[in-house]
Amino acid sequence: MKILFWFRKSESKNSDLGNPQGSIQCRIVIEGLELEIGSTQLKCRKSEWDAHGQSFRSTCFNYEAANRKLLDQRTSLSRVYDLLLTRYDYVTPKLVKEYFLQKRKFVYSIDEIFSRFFEFRERLVQQGGLTDSTNDVNLNYSRHIKAYCAQAGIIRPTQIPAGFLFELYGFLIENNRCGVRMGRKVVAFAKQTFKWGKKTGMCPHLECFDDDMPGTAESEDFIDTTHLSILQLEKLYSFDFYELEKRGLITEQTAQMLSHERNAFVFNCFTGMHHCDYSSKEFNIEPYSGCLFLRGRRKKTKKPFSIMLLEPAVNILKLYNNSLKELPTKSNQKRNTTLKLIAMYVGIPLRLTTKIARKTFCDIALNEMMMTQDDVAACLGLTSTKYLKNYGRVREKRLIKTMKNWAALKEAS
């Protein structure tokens, strides 16, 4: 890289044409590409500047101090260029200028990397390359990662030690911040974020990039498909929370809150809707051949879905004046908190969450209603049956109904 200083004449009309006043500018050249860095903020007359020697002449006032400033700028630019060579395969003049003027930095904080990463992801959301719901989930992941970094005293990525991913995973599990499955997702997101930081020059190469993921990779044998049985769902649907209020166990306000959330949960058990789709209310109820169908489009996959509403879902809809807008809606976190209370009062030995409603629908559709996997995937708004295993699995009850016995097979042959 060549660094050149040059005299720029002042545009003032009062300037002496023979010996004009001006300022010293800086330019860099890398492999034939030139770029102006800008003014050095040093001024002199044209006769006081030695273009060949790249320095101020002794006739210039305070020329020694001025030459020291030029040397400092030359040294700073050279240092920036040398550092960039260790980070990038090819260094352009524009890159040197951005770092020299501190529009970009060599050392970013953890918070700055996450902030820039989510700015990038917001643009993806606007372009349709990422959904709001996925971005919200990732924001929650980032809170866990930053909480660990704060506890471990990690401010900058240069402080991230080998084994960082395993330490983060241990922090999540030991502090009951999440389960094993979500823990692996949080760790994977941390790795993804810092790799993006490396790609954009905000983070150096980290040893943890080469580490295996902690925990045990999911297999179909360990995927959580917890769901309500038909008996449990009927018990929940018919439970009267106002009886608890009459017995003085809860207040009328609590009974009303629990009833509303139970209704929302049961409605989702019969529709298989994801929380973000249910909350958005961007779906329609349409009659067809004497039945009511719920139709919409999955926010995450953009896939359309259509479900026939069974009697309990229709009855719940009637409670809210047959209006989708009046169906109770709260945040996912508040819903899950309320569902824990509902499970306790109703006597259901499960840790109820909004996801269990979706999995309950899948189990009923597959194993009770005997729908095909393609039809169930379509009702859930999935892109294919590949992801159906995350919601439910074929149980013995279905196999008994679908598999013929030996006598029937012999007769058919």
C-alpha cells in the first residue's frame, strides 16, 4: 500500500493566486486502486509544501510538529493495513478507509455483534427470507447467550475461550433456563451468530467453531411428542373453574382467566394451530357441506392449511359470539404460565405448553381419526411429512386398525 499526501488549494476567492493557501490531503493506493482518505487538517501555503519529499518545508510555521502528525497518520494507516491483512484474503482501499476512520472496528463487543446480526435479520424479515416468529425465537436465544457471557465476564469475542459452547450449554441446563433440546438450539445459534461475525469482520476465528455440539443429537426415539389423551382432553374441556371459585379456592377473576386460557388451548387442540398463527387471527371460518372449516396460511412456512372444526371447537367459538377476533389472546410466555395452573387444578400430570395443543391435534388426527400423514401435515401447514415426527408418531392403536390379521391376509390372497 502506498500512502500519498498532496496539497489542495483553498477555494477561497481571497487566496493568493501565486502562492495560495491550502490543506494537505491523504490518498492511498493498493494494487493500482486509489482512494481519498480525506484532509489531514494541516494547512500551509503551496510554497511551504514539499510534494517530492512528502513533508512541510522549514519555512512553514511549526513545521516539525506538522511533519510528526503526517508521520503518525502514515504509521496508523500502515498499522491498519497490516492488521487487515491478517483478517482478510484481499484488502481494498475502501476497507482500509473504513477501519482508519473507525466506521468499522477491529474489536467489537458481544452486544454489538448481536445488535448488528439482528439488524441483518430484520432486513431478511422485510424481504420475506425470515419470519417474525423465527426472529422472535432467536431474540430469546440471544438473551440466554448474553446472560451467560455477563456471568462469565465475557465482553468481547476475543475473550471467548475454548470449550465456550459446552460451558454455555451447561449454564443453560444447570440453571433450568431450558431443556436439552432448546439448549442445543441456543448453542447452535451462538455458533451461527459468531460465525456471521467472523464473515463480516466483527469477530476473529474462535476455537469453538471447530467444537462438536454439546449434548446428544436428537433421534426419532427421543423427540418429545407429549400430548393429551382423549380422556384428558375431555376432562379439560368440561372442567368448571367456577366450581373452584364457589369453594373459595380461587377468585372469580382467576376462574375467568383460567377458563379463557383453557378455551384457547382446547380450540388449538382441535385445530393444530401454532401460537403465532392463532395470535395473529389471520384465518377464516367458512361453511362447507354443513360443516365449518378453519382456513389460513402458516406464518412460518407460508403453506395454506384447512381444518374441519369438531363440535368442541365449534362450541368454543360460540362462546365468543362466533367471532375469531374475540377469541382470548395472550403472549406465549403468559399462556404457558397459565397452562401450568390449569394442569394443576384439572389434575393433568403433564407440563402443559402451547406446543402440546398442536401435538395433541396431530395424535388425534393420526391415531384416532386415522387420517393419512400427508393430510395431517397439510392440516398443520407443514411443508412435508418429514417434520411430522416432531409433533406425533404412529401408535399401536393405529396399527391395530390398519394392519390385517393373518386370517384376513390368507383369505385376501
